[in-house]
Amino acid sequence: MDLLYTYNKLNDTFPKRLVFHLGCDGGFFSEYNNMILVMLYCLRRQLRFTLYSQDAGFGFGRGWNDYFLPFCPEDNNPLHSFFNMRFPHKYPLFLRMMDMFRKSLRNACLTSDVFHSARTMDIREDICIPELGLSGDLRTVCRRLIEMTWRYNSETAQRIRTVVTDLNLPAQYLGLHIRGGDKFIETERLDIAVYMDKAAQITDIRSAFVLTDDYRVIESLCETYLDWDFYTLCDESEKGYYNKRFRKEKASVRRHKMINLFASMDILAEAEAFVGTFSSNPGMYLGMRRTSGQTFSVDIPEWKIW
């Protein structure tokens, strides 16, 4: 039976619900990865998962549905924008107001109520949810939840098909994710040679699709590795991703960048091998979406919740 259909039937039976606020704090894959973890946490604790995403920084008023097909019930109460977040303000008045809002939802909890617990699940624990036919470690089960939720709406699907077709990728290619932008806030940037040395160790392929937010990375690759062919959807004007700046962009610019990002992730998911960093949210996502055998990280050897 279709996993999404079975998931929703099971989800509807849970007496207490959680409203997950998607798109309020981080970049898209920070938000999406945490959503997947919280969905799994809710399944294991018998919490009915619902979504609030109308104010998502990557969307245009419909949040998740701007790009994807719905997969669960949604709560459209606009007060979620103020009181439902990963890390609520610690001011006593705010906390009292947040508690009043939580009580008004009747038998519901908010993102912050489960966020820490969902992110500290044991990644090696054997998970079994027989009602959905899900079993395996956390990474394996999350892969099935990605398959269930990563379903584009018709407009997004058409745009991505056009983008991928126009790239004219070779039949075999390597996937690389080399990030600039605000990544230095979280962890030290790695030299491009670290990625390329790893690539040379695992494959003889000399064509690569590169996901990066800084076109200078592409220029450096082309100047240094003359025997390689590089493909990318990074615009020449891009000099690094900064989430606060992205949220202030025109709607057309944000849509263009999101379509390119989704297309890039689909391309990387289908690469013969992938080299990136598990300490980045795109790397964490691909570590769940791809099987482990041809998915390599140059900073953290083993996949983990980041």
C-alpha cells in the first residue's frame, strides 16, 4: 500500500498533535532535515504531525505548497509565526503568552517542545514502525520519509525538468557540494583540494556536477583541474549564501534560486558518487537520501545529526 496513504491513516489516529513550524529559522535544508527528524520522533511517540509553513522564508505565502505536494494536515493559525519556534525567547511575559497560545490549540504541542529530543535520537538504534513497514537505523528510516515527502507540485516539477535537461549532463558524473557563504559561522571551510583529492581516490570519472553558493569555487576548479568537466547551476553573480540576505530578495529571485537548489539536489542524488560534508545541511540531507556506499564526507567520516 502507498506509504503516504498509510502514514496519514496512522497519523490521524494519534490523540495529541504537534504543530511543526517549517521555514522560520534556517535555510531550507536545515528546516527540512529537522522536519524529517521531528516526523520520525512523532511517529515513535504517537504524536499527530501537523505543519505550519505559511510564513516560510523560502516560500510566497503557501510555504511548503509553493513547491511541493501536501503530505500532512496543516494548521494555518498565524500566531504560529510568533509563538511556535525552535528556541523561544526566554522573557517571562513571552513564555506566558506562548503557554496561553499552546493551551488555546487544545491538546497540542509546539516545535520547541520536541526539537531537542528529536535531534538527540540514537542514530544507530534499530527503529521499527510495523504499521508503515519501516525498519532500520535512523538514517535508513529517514530515507523512506524523504521518499514520502519529496514530491514536487506540477509547476515545480516542470521547472526542474527544464533546468536539468538544459544542463545536458553526461551519463556518468560525480557529485560535489562545496559551500562558501555563511558556513564559516558553523565550521571551518575546507580547501577545494580536499574534495578533489577524495574524488580522485574513489572514482576515475572526470565529470562533476558542483553544488556551491559561490561561483568563485567553479572558477577555481576550472583553472586548477584542467582534465575535468564541471557543471553547475550556480549563477556567476553568486558570492555565497547568507540566509538573512536571501529572505530579503525579490520573490522571482528567491524562486529561481530555490528551483536551482532543488534541481541540484536531485542531480546530486543520482550521481555515481557524492563528495561533500556531513557538517552541512545539504550534506546531511544527501547522507539520508543516498545510500551510504557511494556517499562520502571529507570532514565527518560518519553521518550524524548536524
